[in-house]
Amino acid sequence: MLYAHEVVLNELAQGLRPTAEGVEWFEGRSEDDQRKVLQALVEFCGQARACEDDVPESIARSGIRPTHTPAVMLTKWRFGMAGLPAYELTKSFRLLVALFSIADTRRRTQHCADGCGHEWHNLSDPRRDAT
């Protein structure tokens, strides 16, 4: 069973939930919860096998500038974004969701194209409560 935040993050990565809605959900959480969400996103990016070649596209998709701190960090393949000041957390969220989306799409295409048992790749149910 997936936790509610895991469902939201996977829906965002798969395009089942609009990014703007995900950002609103993220910004409605406490700062501590936001940092936990970022840590989860870093783990998901690793599990989805994100790679450095995905960085330019993730920056472009995220809508943040390449000069913003989270983008610069990711360009150097550094993932300590949960430790950034609070005003950088939403930018980090947007960037990591984009990176996760790119990597997860590739993974679903290459390894799960004929179906899989991954609960997070089978989110066909209508939207769930994301509290």
C-alpha cells in the first residue's frame, strides 16, 4: 500500500496530476513535511535510475532558471536540496518532480512496457485523498 504522498508524487511523475496542483499540495505542507517530501523524491529519482543526462531536460521542464540554487546543485549531481533554505524548497520540488518524471517514464517504457506489478505504475483509480 502506498502512502498518500507517494501516490501524489507518482501521479505528478506520470502526468496524472497537474504540476500546479502538486505545487499547491507541496506548499500547503509544513516546512518539515516539505523537506521529507524532497527526501522521498530524491529516493524515487534514484529508484527510477535518474542520470546526469536527465538534468538539462528536468531544469527546462521545471520552469526554474538554470541559475537557481537547486538547478545548479543538480547540475553538479548534488541532491542535498532538503537542506536548502525554506524559500528554495518549492523550486527544489518542481525540479525533482521533473527529474523523477523523466527517469520514471524511461523506466516504464524500457522495463514495464508489457505491464508490471509495481503499485506506483498502476494508479488507474480515480484520484485519492492526498493529505
